[in-house]
Amino acid sequence: MSIYQKILGDGTRTLRIRRVLHLEYWLNFLKSVLYAVVLAVIFRSFCYEPYQIPTGSMKPTLLVGDYLFLAKYSYGYSRYSLPFGLPVINQRVFFKQPKRGDVVVFALPTDTSQKYIKRLIGLPGDSVQIIRGVLHINGVPVERTIIGSFKDVDTGAVSNVYQEKLDNGVAYRTLWTGINLDAFPATTPVYKVPKRHYLCLGDNRGDSVDSRFSDKVGFIPEENLVGRVVFMFMTKDFSLIDFIKNLDAGRALRRFQYSSQPD
């Protein structure tokens, strides 16, 4: 073998080694990406899922653009715990009963590709009605007090702010403008919640498409529950200057309040 052939052979061998190492690098990189994606899907499906508020139906509690996290394990798991509602789980597993007053995210019964966020008011077997703006559960009026007013920065409308306090001690704020009484009447029919279903309302009672509208939302099946709001990450009114100067994040970077005295 000539020196030329030897050099050429060594060069070919080196090129092959480089190609193998290059291929090995990219295979390892793709493995790392795949592992990261799998871990992210597992975390999102079984631990916590981010959610951004799309509408004003939960004002004044949650504002458009607020970014929060919901706990996926709060009520157990169903097919809607998984991405795209994949039918891997046939029924709800590790189920835990929701509590009245929970703020929940659910797959819309009329279009399960959409997720709504509302406050859970009616449990299975409950009778729920609004009479002259006052919420009644099983014939008993919920304690309601005017605590101020709220000016909507999006529309400029001014509404009364009420505090409602449920029988389990959960208190929260609601809005009622009383402007659009045709779509959102002050007195509703009695809603009898079926077995394994829930009734959910927006805190913005005069501007929320919720369980009062049977053709759009209706009662929420148990399996459609996705999770319970537990953490406020970023909010529309967050001020970086206030946070730096006073270490005050406002409503952001804190556990979501389910106390008897909301702040």
C-alpha cells in the first residue's frame, strides 16, 4: 500500500468517526428534548397547569390577562386532565369532592376543546336560584353585603361590589351592574343540580356565560373538572416598580385566597 493510499484511508476513517460522533451528539440532544417534553406533559397533566384569564366573567376576583396555576390533583383525574382530552382514562380516578366556593377550570360540556373558569356554587342535589340579585342555595339566601364599587378599566362601567359568604366560610367578591337584565335577569328559575354534576357561576354576575345558560354551558359533569385554582402567578395590575421598592407584588406571586375574609 502506498503512502498516499494509507493517508487516504486514515482520512476516510476519521471522517466516518466524525460522522458517527456527530450523529451520536444529535441523538443524545433529541433524547434530552424528548425527556423534557415527557416530564413537562406529566407535570402539566398530573400536578399543575397554567391558565390565563381570557374574559371579564370573574371580575373583580380575576382580571383579563391574569396568569395563574391550577392544581390538577385536587379532584382526581379524568380524560380532560390530559392534553387534548385524550380518552386514555375512561372515568374519573382518585376522585375528591369539590368544595362549594372553589374556583375551578373545566372543559366546556358543549365544546370540550374549550376550558372555562368559574366559581363552583352548586353541588350534586342542590337547588340554586338568584332572587332579586341575591344567591339562594337550597332555599337559604347567601349572606351578601355591599362593600364598595368597582370601575371596570376595560369598559369604564361602575358596578356595586358585594361580598358573598357561603355556609362553609368561603367569602369572595361579586359584581352586579343590573344593566343587561334581559340577558342576565335579577331573578332566575330554580336550578336543580343533577347527580355527579356541578353548577358554576362567574363572580361578575351581570356579565358571565355560565351554568345559567343551559344551551352554552349548563351543569358541569364531574369528569369535565380539570383543576382548582391555587396560585396567582402574574396579574394585570402587577407593578414591577412597587415590587422593587416595597417588595409588594399586589395580587401576584401568592396563593389564591379561599379564606373567610378575602383581601
